[in-house]
Amino acid sequence: MATRNRASLSALLLLMTVLLSALLSACTSDNNGGNTSATNASPGGAPRKAPTRKPGPLANQPLEAQAALLGSPLSPGNQLTLTFNLAFDDNALNAFVTQLYTPGSASFHQFLTPEQLVQRFAMPDAQTKQIQAWLTQQGYTQISTDPLHSSIKAQATVQTIQASLGTQLYAFSLLDQQFYMQNKDPHLPSSIEPYIQTIAGLNNLALPDIKPPRQNTHIQQLGQESNCTKYGAKQTLTQQKLASAYQVDQLYKKGLQGQGATIGIAEFGDPYDINDVQNYIACTGQSMPSIQNINVGTPLAPGTGEGEATMDIELIAGLAPKASILVYQTQLQDTNNPISQVTSFAQGMLDVFNRVASDHKVQVLSVSYGLGEEMFSTSDQIAINNSLRNLAAEGISVFISSGDCGAYSLRARFPQIAEVSFPSSAPYAISVGGTYLQVGNDLQRSSETVWGGDDGTSVCQNSWGSGGGVSQNSAFTRPSWQAGDGVTTSYDGTTQGVFVRTLPPQTLQAPNGLRQVPDIAAAAYPNICIYYDSIWVRSGGTSAAAPIAAAGTALVDQGLRQSGKRPLGGIPEFYRLANKAGSNQPYTDITQGDNLFYPATKGWDYTTGWGSPNFAAILSMES
């Protein structure tokens, strides 16, 4: 494991003082589908009262951006797209989702269709049209409402946005990245303000790193042959080894290979070469599954990409070979205009999650992307979590990688600052951490420990490792279902000088009453055999763990469907399994290793959650 940097309290206080000084010096398409004709009435037919927003900023600044020095005014003629996220009946929907995952409840696993979600909890047509009329009056164009009535997208010039929202947009440079951000929270007229929860698109700071961890020194050792002679070389993990380790092969024996299942994969700015996927699948001895690309927003140009999309698709196609795969692709960055991206990462996630919910075609969704929480405004985080809540209400399992930088984010920049990755830290995400899995040629698991530290080139500016820790978003209160052995184990960063990103600085305390991650884990150490860019490579990261978990869950759902039962659905079910008495063990408890701060322990921990899944046992427990 890499040697840890030590930061004294005085050094950290100085750092935070600089950040605070910088802050004070700073300048104070319509989706297809979905019938919404019944949204003005409750299920009983009576007019339904419009939900109103919860207290909080419409769009505040990301903590990371608050440290930026004074920027320059954004050109008033620049065209930007904003997403006005509409208020839902949060209290009623939260209560419903709680009952949805409570055994014995009349609503237990009675998942909603998109139409039911709209009819029961979304904004009625009258208020939606009122907001659209105001936007038109202000000069916005290309105004559209998504089928779930969860958001309205609109385009306008910077000049129009500034005049209508009472804020100013500035261009900044931070860490060699060009971005824009508003100088203060926006405001809306009282006639529509109660119906809009948040506004996304007033900053585009967050931009994901789409290159998964790879052991660069070993890439060429596996070989460039397009045939299968180097598949599984150097003891790398093959499809067969992964299937054996997580009991997926036992599901194969039951005839479960994904028939009739549809798995979604979210890709943000990373294309793939179908020839790479075909070569990988051929070497697993299986047939190519059905793979369909779905463009969300600006189409993504074809290409080899950075390997993230390739790895996601190959792992899912290999483990669930007869499932249909829908690749939801969205473009994020305009290479011709680095300041004004095509869409912000937050907007891209909202677009994809809302599209998946309105399409209602997938049973599971894999998301291998994320950044430290401080890169997103709390308002954007809330909006994205609400979209994940909609997916949980529909019974869709959403697996999101917990991050590849251990308990930290960028320790080279901010030594000893602990931070979790978002959207993994959203309460309605199923956060997937990482392990170092080793399986012999006899397909028997020889060991599985926490992924923490590596000898390769780091993508984190510190050592790699399973992302985990506690959220710092006060809106993400630890859910009632996040309970069980190990969840309340306490950690104090005082002795090791570990802090959280707050002003003024505070020592890390865990638990802190907020969301804790990860929930489960799977193979992430970069010893997974992937065929990318016509080369067999060693790859990994929690961006590999998420699709592994998604593929296995899809097969479990298939088995449940065949026995007349509902799918696993959202994250509460995975904690119910962990706390359910019985001889079957749904997870293999990982008790060795750490993620650069938190140690692995018996039961739940901040490195691998409950551990790695045993999918055959999960199916048996649910049947």
C-alpha cells in the first residue's frame, strides 16, 4: 500500500483559510413516450393539489468552486440549457417507498409504473404550463417537459438567464479545467417558485474522469492478439472466474442466463467499439447479446473511447449473456468550446435517470461514474437523488460505483481530506465498493480482500482503493433501512489528522448521522481481463464492480420472475437480506484490508459494505 501523506492541523487550517479567503474575494429535448394526460387528477379522480418545494437553495455553488479565484463574465450571447426540476409530493412519495420495501405492508413490492408515479406524486399540468408560460415570456426557447413531469428543460442566452434569475454567470479556471458558475443563488417570482425544487445547469464544474484504473505496466504483457490465446493470461479474472466467485454459475445451472431481462448501462461521454465487445464475448464461448444504444440529448460520436463503456458492456454481456442491454449514452463536453459544455454532468445524470424511469424497460441499471461530493452543489445532489428515488419506486435496482480513491478524493491537492463519491452517496443509490479478488484456474476463490492501494499509475493523485465513508450533505440523513451489525462502529480522524471539507475545518467523525457507503462490493483490483482497443488489458475499479453486481442481480430477478415474484428493486432490499435470519449467506463478509483509512471489519463496514454478493443464495432467500 502506498505511504500515506501526513498533514498537520496547522497546515490544514492554513489551507482552509486560503479557501475561505478565496470565497470571500469571489464575485459575491423532449423525451419520447409517457402518457401524462391524467396528471391533473388523483387516482380517485379528484383534482390533485400541486406539490410544493422543500426549503433549500434553487441552485447553490459547489464547495469546490467556492475556492475559485475571481473569474470573468461569461459572454452574454452564449447559449446554455437549464433544467428546472419540479417539486414532487416528497412526503407522500418517501412514505410510499418506505412501505414499498417493508415486508408485511400492503404496498410491499407493489412497484409503480411511470404513469402511476406521475398520477400520484408529480406536478399537475396546470402548474407545469404556468412555468412553461413564464419561461416563454422571459425569452427561453426549446422548452420541454419530461414524461415523468419531474423537470422542464429550456434553452436561453446567458443574458436572458441572468436577467430572469437575478444572478450573474462567470467563467473560471481551476486545475486546468475551464468552467462557468453563477455568483449567487438564483431567484424566481413567487408565482412559480413554490413549484420548482432546484435548477441545474448554472455551473458545469463536475466532469467525470472516464478512464478506469488499469495496470499500465502490464498491458502489453497480456498480448495484442485478437484471438483468445491471451484471454485470462497472468491469472487475470475471466468471465468464468467471476461467475464462479459470485455464484452466478449456480444460476446458469438453473437455466438463468438473462432470458427476458433487460439491463441498462449509463455512459457519460464515453463511446465503445462493438468489435472489442464481440471479440471478448467470442472468447467467453458465448453468443453476442442484444445491445442497443439510446441517445439521451446530444448524440455521442462513435469511437474507441477510454475503456469505461467497453468494460461495462463486456462484463454485463459476459455474466448475463442472454439479457438485452440498453446503453444510455449522453454527450457531456463540447471539445470546440471547453467552457460551455454540451451539458453539465449533473444535468446528464438527471436526463439519463429520468429517461430510464420513463422508458421503464430495464430491471437493473449500472452506473460507473462519479466525483467527490464537493464537485456538485447540494441542490444538484438532491435533484439527482430524487430521480434515483423514482427508479426505486419503479423497482429498478441502480448500482453505482463508490469511487476508486479509497476514503479520500485528491490527496495530492488536499492531504488528509476524506470524501465520498457522488452519486454513490445518494441515499437511493446502491453503492458498490471494490475488492481484490483472486480465483484459481480451478475456479475456486482463493482470497478476497479490500481493494486498497496499488502499484500502478493512480487516477486519484493518491493510492487506489474502494471508495467509502460518510456523506457530508446534510440533506442525506442516514436512512432507517441502513442498519445492522457494524453500521454504528465509530471512527475518529483526530489521531491520523483526517478532516472533512468544511469551512471551518472539522475532524472526520463516522458515523455522523448521514448516508454511509458503500453497501456491497465486488471485484475491482485491476486484474480483470478486458479486451479494449484491440488489446487484452488488466482493468478494474469500482466501475467494474458495479456492472458485475448489476449482471448478477438481473439473473436473480429473472429467477424471481419465473416463480411469480417481484424483482429485488432498490437499496432497502439489500439491507433486509443482510439482516434476515437464516442459514443462507447473501454476502461474503470481507474482513481483511482497508481503503486508506477505514478498516474492513465483521459485518458492514466503510470499505466493502456487507461484502460481495452470493447471487444463488440471494435468489434462495427471496424465493
